[in-house]
Amino acid sequence: MKNVLFFALITITLSACVSAKRFKEMEERERICADELAKYKQSSNDFEAKAKDLETKYDISSKDVSQLKQDTSKIGSTYRLLKRDYDVLKTQHKSLETSFEKLKNLSAKETAALQADLESKNRELQKKEDALLKLDQELKEKQKLLVEREKRVNELEEAIRKKDAVVQLLKAKVANALRGFENQGLTVVQKNGKIYVSLEAKLLFKSGSTFVEPEGKKALIELGKVLENEKDLEIVVEGHTDTDKLTSSVSPKNNWELSVLRATSVVDILLANSKMSPAQVMAAGRGEFLPVDATDKAKNRRIEVIISPNLNELFEIISD
């Protein structure tokens, strides 16, 4: 009887030590996740700010080109009017010269008046010539600026087209690799220039668990194979839960923590089974606060892998 009590006491003590150690490991892991989330959240905010800045500068460039076209058209119209006036004045000048020659024998008074009129016409003609030359120079400068702006806009449009084509091709690769999991709560969509791979929790986790089930692990391994050679991507793994509150007194203690730990588990599998760079990947938790279906909780319990392209080429065009 004493031996039985002794062994029972040892078993209880060991269990308590293991639980305490596991709890400390989970706490440390949560702290690391929180630090990484803060760092990558800042990176995500910077990326979104750059993208908005890119769209704003693109709109401004397009408006500048439109304004330059209007200015060029207006200057061209003014140039043609001045050219017409110049030709009329030139004809009048020749006519006055002819009249002056004919009237040389007239009285001194008439000759002086005619000479004054001729000089006035000459001055007016010179002003028209000067204005015409100035407008001609301004028109050339506007045309040159218009060519440069149109070139930059065309470069920007081409870079955006290439980026969209790359995203579409990558989306097709991802969808093809995960085709076998479509009826198990997995979807692949493209929106806002990004690829969203959504995996319902039923494919990955048991209720309240952060351990990825074998079938879900297969899907993540296939996804990692597609992404491991794509070096110019930023990948955010977001965990989402429903609104049901957790009642456990141990980790995970709430939906925030559950969503972060699930996202971290997915990141661990992606990195462990591919050549993906850890610098490209961020684990984040959204908890219950970004639902996709108000009536179906199962759809809200999910992991979303958000794949964003590198916009450095576009930023370089804008900054030139």
C-alpha cells in the first residue's frame, strides 16, 4: 500500500512539472509571436502606404499628361492665330511700302504721316514676331515634357501589367497545386492585386487545437512547394476564429491567442517543408474580428494565406 501511494505521488509531481514547463514554453512562444506580429504589422502598414502612394502618383501623372495635352492644344491654336496675324501684317507692310514709294512726291506733311504709320506697323509686326517666337519655344518645351510624361506613364502601365500577369500566373499555379482540396474548405481567389488562399479550420485543426491535422498538412506542403521559388513575394498567414469564447484556463486562453498560435503552426509547416525564406513570411492573428459569413461560423474559423507581389519596380519608376 505504501509503495502504491509513493508511486502515485511521484506521478502527480512529474505531471505538474511537465504542465508547468509546457505552459512556460507556450508563454515564450506567444511572446515571440507577439513581437514578430508587431514587426510584420509595421511592415504590412508600410507596404500598404507605399501601394497607396503608388496609386496616388499614378493618378497625378495621368492628370498631368491630360493637362499637358490640353495646354499643347491651346498653345498650338494660339500659335496658328498669331501666324495668321503675322502674315496679314506682313502683307500690309508690303502694301504700305509700295504706297510710300508712290507717295514720295506728295507734300512733306503727308509723307511724315505715312512714315509714322509705317514705323508703327513695323513695331507692331516686331511684337507679333517676338510673341510668335516665344510661343513656338513654349510649344516645343510642352511637347518635350508631354513626351517624357507619356513615356513614364507607359512604363508604369507596363510594369503594372507585368505585375498583374505575374500574380495571375502564380494564382493559377497555386490553384492547380491545391485542386485536390477544393471540396475540403479550401479556396483560392485574386483581389486587390493579391492572392488569398483560404483554408477552413476543419481542414487544418480540431476544435480548440493548434496542431495541424495530416490532411491539412498535405495542403500546406503543396502550397509551400509552389511558393518556395518565388523570392519577390510577401506572405502573411492570418488566423481567424468564430465568436465562441474559449473556456480553458491554459493556453490558448482566448480567440486572439488561438488565432495567432494557429497561424504560427501553419508558418512552421510551410518553412519546414520548403525552401521559403522566413524573411518573406509573417504570422498574424485576427481573432474573431474579421468574419466572412455572419450566419456560418465554420467559414469564419479559417487560415488565410495572403500573397502580395513585390512593388519595387513600380516605386523606382515613380521616384525617377
